[in-house]
Amino acid sequence: MDTTQRTEQQRSADRRRRELLEAADRVVLRDGPQASMNAIAAEAGITKPILYRHFGDKGGLYAALAKRHTDALLDSLRAALDAPAERRERVESTLDTYLAAIEARPQVYRFLMHPAEGSSGDQEFDVGKHSAPLLRRMGEELAQVIEERLDLGPGSQQLARVWGHGIVGMMHAAGDWWLGERPCSRAELVRSLADLLWGRLAAAGDRIGGPGF
Amino acid sequence: MDTTQRTEQQRSADRRRRELLEAADRVVLRDGPQASMNAIAAEAGITKPILYRHFGDKGGLYAALAKRHTDALLDSLRAALDAPAERRERVESTLDTYLAAIEARPQVYRFLMHPAEGSSGDQEFDVGKHSAPLLRRMGEELAQVIEERLDLGPGSQQLARVWGHGIVGMMHAAGDWWLGERPCSRAELVRSLADLLWGRLAAAGDRIGGPGF
DNA sequence: ACATGCATGTTACTTGCGGTAACCGCAGTC
DNA sequence: GACTGCGGTTACCGCAAGTAACATGCATGT
């Protein structure tokens, strides 16, 4: 077993895999998250069984596809999050980066958020891993940054994780809604969300009548 | 056409419909969101075409089912949200109500959040209505309450809507994560989220090194 | 040179689900 | 007693996931 040969085959297989992923990418971009394996295979110029050999099942293919985009997006977000700037500015820049991404390629976004569940494997109802992996990863990532950068006193790690997932969820839901209705510009949305995080909810005055009764 | 006769038939049909929904409910509770129409029909003691006569297609059935649970949950939330108490208390109580609900019946929760998309009807990729109707409705509801109760200055309506969807998303994502990992008690989670909304993120001090560099 | 093995590719199939067409039987009605 | 409307069934279509079995090319071991 010559190692160079081995790596040669390996490299070839990897190249093929990448080609297949690119084809799948094109199809998903065109047909949305419910693209059929047949369609993807056709786009790649081959037939189904090859896809299954490479990725196991549809879930595997989708996971591989999602990982690429997720990694790319996370890189952008990390860059915004780690920039040498004031906290508020960093927060706004991160929000804007995310929103710009989903605005630029909504199909990819939708694919990442709704990775065509089901796939016939979810027999027993496992409570974990409901939401898309992207959301979880973003949440954990943000939690880590928060915990590294901020001084939150005792229980900081737990608090940071809650906040990480919470803030990501806020960004996601607001972004999803905004993408559908486009009620304002991106900049306004960013500003409103940052204001929310900056405690304007608590600081706002009551309207006539007050909170009681 | 006797009207009493008409209503008699109507009532009968409605009763049947309700029975079918209850059966569907049981199955979804058991098998998760990907329960098959066959299974639901079997549980109801009948066969598929009847389901289709009553609900049109799977989407229709699921929509009807979702509406019931969504309405019920929204009622609870409204009660917590409109209680005569301090704002922070109301917020915490609302968060807790939501989390208690998803904790008590995670299957229902999952069903509401991932209403088994696809259904063969989504040919063209329409960007709108990505997330579950429940999220949207909660967001709008909360937005309305915020706008009614708080004095946010100019542009208040838009701000309220952004916040409504944002806060709901925060609650949802944090709740989803919490439900999967159970890293802390419900009360702690509620407190942490309320703290986030109360601006503790902005108020926290920097850790060694500061924000710049 | 030849058989061997292995990766790549194909056709053709099974299974299972959403959805539908056509038929069945029983009330009540004229 | 034939006619009609409604609750119900069987049997089917189309389509997508996933698989089995077969074909082919290319490097290797002897």
C-alpha cells in the first residue's frame, strides 16, 4: 500500500466530493431546501447511488452542505465580533453582518435554518437538537466571546451561554421577520435591536395609566 | 332547505372534525411532527380520504392542529403579559409561562415550531413565512402590547414590532437550547433573560484588556 | 500477460407517503 | 320503490428516499 497512491485516491475522492457539493449547492439555491436527490445527482451529471456512497443519506449531504455555509458565515461574524472597537459598535457590526448575509442569499439562509427535517430517521422523539445547527453554533460562539470579554460576576459562564443563545435567537427571529416584511432599512433594524440590548426596554417610560391596573 | 337541518349537519360535521383533530393530536404527540396521514386516520378509526375531505391536505390538518395549540398558548401568555404588576415582574412571568409550556409538552412545542414543511406545494421559493406561525403571532402580539404600554417616542410602532419579534426570538432560542441541555433551572433562565433585557449587557464591565485591541 | 481487487458508475427495484378516483351502502325523501 | 346526498372504503397514481446487483476501467501482485 503506497501512501502516495493512497493520498492520490483520497485527493481524487475529495475533489469529487467537493464537486458534488457544489452541484448540490446550485440545486439547493435554485429549488430550496426540498431539492430531491435525483435533481442534485442530475445537476452533478451522475446518478443517485453515487451521492449515497459519498454522503450516506440525504441528511449527510445536507449536513456537509450546511457545514460549509455555516463555517463561512461564522467566520464573518467572528471577524465583526472581534474587531477592535467599542462594544456597541461591535454588536451593531455583528448584527449588520448577519443581516447582510441573510439578505444577500435568502435561499441559503432558509436552507440553513430548515434543513429539511424528517429524513425518515427520527423515529423516537428526541427532545434535543430541535433548532438548526447554525443557531446552536452561533449561540455557543457568542457565549464564548461574551464570557471572554465581559466581567459578569459569579455564574458568568452560565449567564454568558444564556445570553449567547438568547441574543442569537433575537437576531434570527427579527431578521427572519424583517426579511419577509421589509418594514424598514437594515440600518434601522440594527439600531433598534442594539437599543433593545442596551436596556431601552427597561428605561422606557410607561404610557398613560401605568403598569398596574 | 331547513336551516335547523343545515345547522344539524353543520354541528355533526364540526363534532367529527373535532374528534379527528383530537386523534391527530394524540398521534402527533406520540410520533412527532412527521406523523403520517395513514397513522392519524388509523388512530381516528377511519381511513385517509376522510381526513382529506375534512382538511384538504396535510397542511390544512396541521394548520388546524397548530391553531388550537397556538391559541391556547397565546391565551396563557396574554394573561401573564396583561397582569397588573410591575413591568419586570410581568416580563418574567411571561417568560416563565412560555418556558413552562414548552417544558410540559415538548412534542407539541416541536410540532408548532417545525410544522413539517415541504408538503409538495412550495415550488417557487417564497422568502416570506419562513419561521413557524406561532413565532410570528407571538411577535406581533408582543409588539402590540409593547406599543400600547410603553412610551417609546417617535417611530414607536416600528420599534415595538422589532422588539416584539426580537424578544420572542430570544425567548424561543434560549428556550430551545435550555430544553435540550437543561443547564440550569427554569427560574435561573428566566432571571438571566430578564437581566439581558434589562440592559445588563451594556452595563457589564470589561474584562482585562478592555474592548480596544 | 493475466487474474485480482477496488473504486466508479449504471439500471432497476423496493418501500413508504401524500393525494385522488371510483365505487359502496345507508339514511331520508318524493 | 327509484333518487339523492353523505360517510365510508378499496385500490390506485406519482414521486422521492434508499438499495441491490450488475458493469467497467485502472492499477497492482505474481
